Amino acid sequence: MEGHKLAQVLLATLLVFAAGCVTVKPQQRSVLADPIMQFEGDPQASAQLRHAIDNREGSYGGGGVAGGGCGCN
């Protein structure tokens, strides 16, 4: 019974991952590359947010991924 339940979980996981695979056609890439499709769709609003974060961090580029402002990576 335990093996049957494990097989069902594995099958469900496989189906979820298989549903996420999509091939993008070359003519669709221009639509997906449109700036409006970005998470930060409004450049003015994101520039204001970056400016506020830079002022808070006390340095330029405080919104990066590499460090937390304490010198550690």
C-alpha cells in the first residue's frame, strides 16, 4: 500500500513538472520580450523605488543581489 501511494505522488509530481514545459516560437518572443511583460512594468515607479533604496542603503546599487550591505556575499 505504501509503494502505491509513493507511485501516485511521483506521478502527480511528474505531471506538474511536465505541464510547465513550454516551447516558445520565435514569433512569440518579441511579445514576451516587451517591457510591459517585466515584473517592474512601470519604469518611472521602479526608478523612484530604486532611488529610495539607494538613499536608504547609502550607496549606489543597493538593490543588487550580491550583498546585503554588510560586506558579506
